[in-house]
Amino acid sequence: MKKNFVSNSSSSIRMFKNDLLESLSKVKYYVPLIVYVPVIGFLFYKSFWDVEMSLISFIGWFLSGLAIWTITEYILHRYVFHFEPDAEWGKKIHFIFHGVHHDYPNDANRLVMPPSASIPMALGFYFLFDWLLPETKVYPFFSGFILGYLFYDMVHYALHHANFKSAFWKRLKQHHMLHHYSDSTKGYGVSWTFWDKIFQSNFEKK
């Protein structure tokens, strides 16, 4: 398999000549928490106090949203982030969205999705789910979906920068490091790896 350039440096590279665009491409790991935890709190409020949803109904829709996130994470990583167009402009877009992370995996400022990208994506998913789901069920469903996204972002950062003692987290980190340093056509699951087993993109045990 062809080996691409991978930097061991923790420094950040410049991607844009424009200072504003460059600043929007970087984000500290805790920023998604600041942005989306209040959103989850608001969705909880809408579910329980505005539409007076029962706890059982809330849990069911919340877990459904979380479950849908797991497959969304896999699909986005495999088919969107790793889609490499032939056109030069497409290659540039791919590098901006995901290629830079594979070339500079230790860049702490490009490990979680910046709000400039995550907010439009979140709004798109919200309106899609609001259209598909029964009235008001989007509140608990989307709170589970967003919590799954936050878990993914925090786990992704930790896999690159934390030293784990637990066997579970060590296995998860090894799974992701193999994706980076061994074969980027496998191991698309980051916070959830079972979809790799189902879609046969897991690493073979040796």
C-alpha cells in the first residue's frame, strides 16, 4: 500500500492565506462542548417542559438519536472524509476537511471539528430529522445525536493525546492509530468500532 506523508510534529501548518479563514480552521478541543452542551440543555427543556414528553418516550428517542449518530460517524468518515476527487479543487477541499489531519495527526488544533464546519452540518441534520420524524420528537432524538457527536470529538482528541490505563481505551486507541499509520482504508470507526466489523473494514487480528 502506498505510504503518504505523515508528520510526527505537534505543530500546526498554515492552510489559508486569509487570516480569518486560517483562524476558523483551528479550534481548541473544548470549544464544541461550549457550543453544543447548551444546545442539548435547550433540547431537554423543549422535551420535558415545553411539550411535556414522558420519560420513557424521551429515553427511547434519545437512544435512537445516539444510535443513528454511530452509523452517521462511520458513513461520514468512510465515504465523505475519505472521498478523494480527481479534480485539483476537489483534492484541496479533501485536504482542508480531512487530509490535513492524516498528514499532521498530532496537531491539537485540528482534532475536533471547528464550529465553522460543525454548525452548518448540525443545522442540516436538524432540519432533516425535523422533516422525517413525528412532531416534537426531534428534540430528544437530536439531543442524543449531538451527544454522540460530542462523544466522538472528545474521544478523537483523547485518542491522539491521552495515555490510557484501561484495556478498552487502549484497544480503541490502537484501532485508530492503525487507521492513521498502517492502513487508512480500514478502521473508520473512531468512538464506535462495531460498524467496522459489520461492514468488514476492521483490521485483521494477527
